[in-house]
Amino acid sequence: MWRGVTPNLVVMPFDSKLIAVVGLLALATVAGIIWKVTTGRAKRVKTGEQIDLKEIGATKNGVPVTKFGEHTTFLQFSSETCSTCKQTAKLFEQLEKTSHGVLHIDVDLTHRLDLADKFGILQTPTTLVLDSKGIVKSRIGGAPKPSTIEEEIGHFVI
């Protein structure tokens, strides 16, 4: 059936292959560096969106959360398979114990995809930093850097 027909395969010279591989490695390296530099940092949010605790349905120690922290609330979105979420939660829980007016709420998105969609959560952990009225002031994608947390608490201290 294919006798006498030679397929038109384009064979790349070795130099071109090498350039393509090096180019892909360079692109991946730049993307990784950008991701590393931007993850864990707070990005200011100016939409003025207020969080409805009833809609979120968050509980803390088996009790529904009904009010925000006096100064700052860290609303962390996690998932069951996220390895850094547990470390981030421990960090926020310690912060909650040692800082006046700070509240940490952890919401598992595994069975709440509606919240992931509503808040545009593309990675876990993602933390929304709220003021005392529940208005979103900033957003932290990934595990927060210690300097980021200090900046956020300092930002809301009266």
C-alpha cells in the first residue's frame, strides 16, 4: 500500500535540536524564578469585597465562625492533598496565639469548589487577608513568607 511512497519527514539538524532544548530549559528556569519570587507575597486587593462568614461556612474547633479578628483575619483556603497547607495553618495558629486581634480561619476547598470558583483560587494554600470588618485587603498565593505576615499584621494594627 505504501510502496514507493516516501514520507516527507523533516529531520532537524543536531544544532537546531540543541538550541531548542537549551531554549526550553531557559524558559522553564525563568518561569520558575518568577514563580519563586512572587509566591508567598501579599498582593493588595482594592475591590472592597466583604466576606460573608455564613456563606463560607467555616468552623473553628467545631463551632461556626461568626466574627472576624479585631485587627486581622487570615482566611486560608486549603485542600486535602496540599502538603504546605498544614505548615501554613500551623504558622497562622501560632500567630493567632501570640498576636492580639488576629484570627486564622482554614477552609478546605476539597468539597467546596464553589468557593474556589468564587474567589478564583488556583493554588493552595491561598490566604485572603481581611480587616476587622471582613473586607479583603490582600491575597497571598502559596505559603506566606514570614516578612509578608509581619507586613500584613503591621498594616492593620491600630
